[in-house]
Amino acid sequence: MRILVLGAGGIGGYFGGRLAAAGRDVTFLVRPRRAEMLRARGLSISSPLGDVHLAMPSLVTADQLAQPYDLVILSCKAYDLEDAMRSLAPSVGSETAILPLLNGVAHIELLEQQFGASAVLGGTCYISTTAQPDGTIVHMNDMHRLTLGDRTGVTSSRVEAIHRQLSGAGFDAVLSDRIVQNMWDKWVFIASSAGMTCLMRSSIGDYVSAGATSLASQLVDECVSVATAAGHSLDDAEVANVRSFVTKAGSTIKTSMLRDIENGAPIEADQIIGDMVRRAASFSLPTPILSVVHAHLKSYEIGRARRLAA
């Protein structure tokens, strides 16, 4: 199976790198500058679960794409999706499957419009990574799970074949018959955790010590209410897991969105929080904490744009 991984950063580089190290036919679609770095230094993963170094990863830039691939793993940030779709269009044929690993669910409709509903699988991942200035991908915990499935809930032979390709490659590949629910579960988790850490500009443990536990729990309730209204109610165990994560005393965890803010980088404000707020409004649900989080993130984006313009 010929696999194209869009991006070689924290997500695409990690899962694609492990797939390539396990002998899968993987090519990375990257920008020219990233291609130069990878050709000079290779692709390196530093992980408590085992390091990987690919001295000469297979690379392609958008202008070099000429033939369809069997599987496209889409690992860009949501704000880069439209550019990504234009770049990868030559790689998508009538039999190509697209596996998006983006947060939220708004990207599904955009991908369907561009490539057709039958091409787009459901997918999500749980992993904490960051890319160092030298390009090394640092895996920061012991979780590296990628979940995929057919959004119809019926597992096809095509999806089973993709799962076999992803299995046994040094990370947890899970085949799900409820992938849309899995995506909503992840969305509630990331909106709650990123929302609170960004709002408080601190690790989870620090805002818990500051007395914000009930605020975090209220944010979880607001996100859960949106999922329920949309027909994707989380089960009790999943809600308890999210609530426990965002209220854990002593936790040093900072979400990737907060790290992006601290580094002055772009963020997925509209895709993770804004879309949740919009859906809440469509259901006439009150979401005072989510709305404050969204305003906080948009204020950051406005200030960042002004600084870049100057």
C-alpha cells in the first residue's frame, strides 16, 4: 500500500516515521524548506517508547505529485487544511482513502466537498509531541494511539486492509466501528483541556492550585452538552476521564495550543473552540465559559496578526 503522509511534524512525522521504520511504503509531502532539512538531517523521533531515525526518508513537494496514492494520512493543523487540500489533490484518485487526524469535526465536510464522502475515513489520535528547532520530533508521554474507521459504522475490507498496514508499526492502531463518536470524544477532551490551559495560561496543576477546579468542570459540562445535543453523547466513563484529566492536582501538562500561544504561533481557535460555540448557539445552549475561552483565543490571534503586520 502506497502511503502519503501530509507533513512531517509532530503528528505526521511521528506516525509516518514509525510506519516507514517498520517497512511500510511511506512518502512525506512537505514544503521545500522542510524537505531541505530532512534531506540534510533525516527524520528523527525521540520517544520513551523507542527512538527512530530515518537517514533518507522518501519526500515529495506539492509540485512533484503526479500519481495517486492508496492512502493519504492528513496530519496538518486545521487552519492549513485548505492549502493542504490544494497541495495533495494530485495524490487523490478514485480509489484513494483519506485518513484525517485533525481535531474537531468541521474538516470532514470540507474534505467531502473536495474529494467525495466515500474517500474520507474517520480518524483521531492521542499523542503529545513537539518538533524541536532541529526538526527532531519529541514524544512527551507513553501514549501513541491512532484510531480509524469507516464513518458509516460498517467496517469495509478497504478499512480492514488499511488497519493491517498501520498495525505492528510501533504505535497503537485501533480499528473502530464508532469512529464518529470517537472523534467527538476527542473533540470534547481537547476543547476542555486546551480551553482551560489557554484561558488560565498555565499547566493543569497550576490552575487547580489556584482554585479553578470548578471552572474546569463547568467547561467540561458545556462541551459535553454540545456533543449530546448533536447526537453524540459521551458515555459516563469518558466524561469522568475528561473531568479527571482537567482537574488533576499537580499535573504539569500544558496543551499544545498553550505551547503554541507561548511561542507566538498560530492556533486552532475557530476549529476547536469557535466551532463548539457555534454549534452550541444553533442548539440554544448557554456556554459562558466556552465563549470567554473563544474571546480570549481570538484576542490572541488579533494581537498576533497586528505584531506580524508591524
